[in-house]
Amino acid sequence: MAMTLALDRPIARWAVPLLEPARYKGAKGGRASGKSHFMAEEVVQAMLLEPHLRVVCIREVQRSLKFSAKSLIETKIRTMGLEEHFTVTSVEIRRNGGSGVCIFEGMQDHTADSLKSLEGFRVGWVEEAQRLSQRSLNLLLPTIRMQDSEIWFTWNPDQPTDPVDKFLVADQPPGATVVHSNYIDNPFCPETSWTEAERLRRVDPDGYGHIWLGEYNVRSEAIVLAGKWREDVFEPSPHWDGPYFGADWGFSQDPTVLVKCWIGDGRLWLEDEVARVGVGMDDIAPMFREVPGSDRHTIRADNARPETISHVRGKGGMRIEAAPKWSGSVEDGVEYLRKFEEIVIHERCRGAIEEARLWRYKTDRLTGDPLPKLQPGNDHRWDAVRYALSPLIRVGNELIFGGQ
């Protein structure tokens, strides 16, 4: 079905791929991204172009049309000035000058036999597709099967195991176009949404990632630093201990990282960071000097690269040494970090903030329970923090908690 633009309307860049014909179209992401608004406009435009087009808007459960896409489609018809082309009733939207209609259905109200009534529909739009059951998906896909038919999905991701995510994201079926959009990508996002998103980003970073960025709502128990950190703007206090500097070396696509942190008032304060991928040996020391004070204090680095440490010390002129490692040093380091009353990350440390949200434990494949093993990735800044604090983490066989 050709979806040539017929209306003079602004379109967000993220939505452009969805203008081309595709058997399956998916728009997933966070709140206020404009997904539903775009699809509602697509319904109006498609029916305007094809007076006999039949469209069904679907939810897993449709208790009331008040909570369906019907009101949004009606709003689009009015704001586009197209009232003369449509007749809106209490249960459907009809196309004047043709047999086209848009209806609204709940999948839980249907069986395989009752869904046969939808076989003449060429467009199906599944709202809140994260709630769609596997049974409903299995019933729906072969039902909307006319030549050039399309099924559209919009959803805020919840779990990677949800049927819509397995179908469109993991399996990536042929003939599918899927985009991810957030409020940041929406040029029409209202200021109130930006304000609310920024508020949540500061007070509840995990919630922000799920609600506003469309990340999966993975169990917080699996997040290594869950409930332990926040983002803020601060100046180091004279009575704090530090600063402490730690470095992690990049491998392949991983970044080389330097962090600067302090300990004080029962808290760990992460003040600064620098990180780049593909840094040459001679460029490491100049990069590290971008973090104030790094050329005047000892840097403790991953001991897996003694030749790099030697080079940065010799030709780079930095005070750098290998951080000690021992059996269980990673686990001891994580335990030490979680002993702080709070970990405060300066807002300019965007990489550390992102990793704090995503650094997680492995989970059991069947139960989803967190395992006492760290998931690889999203740990480069926090490895560097562990190296920076390594003399404090272990003295003999005892964990110590310094810097009050």
C-alpha cells in the first residue's frame, strides 16, 4: 500500500522510514515520543487516500473506547480540517464518499472464528503492543492478510520477552520496519514533558530510562548500583578525602577511561571523567590531562596492560601505577561501592551516569533472578573507580571504609 504524502504536515525524522510500505511497522520507545500521534495521522491519511480502506485499531483489552485511539484519530481529523471527509459515530469512524471504516477491537474478546470478520481489513494498528499476548499475536498475524496489508505496532517496551519484542526486535521478521523514538527525538514534544523527564532523570535514573527512553523494565535487583546513586552538580569540599584517580584501558571497541572521585560525608563523589575509543599510546597522557589534577596525583590503572602503564609513566610523565588485584577483587570492589551511603555523580559525567543505569548482574535464564556474577559491559567507568579506590578496598583480608 503506497503511503505517499497527501497532507502538508510536519513529520519527525525518526518516523520517515515508516512512510514506506512494509508488512509490519513498529514504533517503540519512551513516553512523549509522538508514536501514537504519528500513527493516528497515518490512519487519517490512509483513509483519505483510499475511500474504501478498512482499518482496525487493536488493543489486548478494549473495555472502553474512551481509552482507545479513537479520540486521538478524531482530534487529528479536526486539527487537519478534514471533518467533511469523515463521519464519527459512537463506535467507529466512517469515510464519506466510500465504504472505508475504522473500528476498534480488543483481542481478548475474540476467538479464531470471530476474528474472521477482520479478514477484509487491510490495516491493523496495535496500540500498547507491549500488552499483546502471544495468543493474540498468533491470531492476529494471519487474520490481516489481504494483498499489501500492513500491521502497525506502537509500544513502550517493558520486557525483552514480551511477544511483540520477541517478534519484531529479536526475530526481525522479513518485511518489517521498526524504529525507536523518545521525547528527545520528538520536535513537537511539549515543554512540560521535557521538564518532567529531566526531573525523573535526576531523582530516579532507572525509572527515567524505562519511562522516558523506552528501555526495558529489567528487575532493579539486577542493577548493580540500584538505589545507591544520583546525579547532581557539586564542588568538592575541603574536608573530603581525595581526589582519587583510576584508569581502565580500552580493548577493541571499549573506551580508555580516566575518572576522578572523592570520599566524604559517607558518600562517594564522582567529579570528572574522560573516555575515548581508539586512543593511541602517545595520546593517552594528553587525554588524561583533560581531567584537572590528574598530572599531580597518583593514577591507579588496570594492571592488565603493564606496557601501557610504563609508557604513560615514562614518555607521558604521569604518576601512574598498577592497581592491585586479588581473588575476589571485583566482588570486594562492588561491595565497597554499595557500602557508601550514596554515590553522587556530577552531571558532566554522562558516561558514568549511563553505566550506572545499565551496569547489572547476570540473571537466571528461567526465573530472571539475579546471579552473583556481573554481566559484561557498561562497567568501564566503574572498573576505573575500583582501581582508583583499590588501596582502600582491601587491606590484608579486610574491607575498610575510609574517608568520612
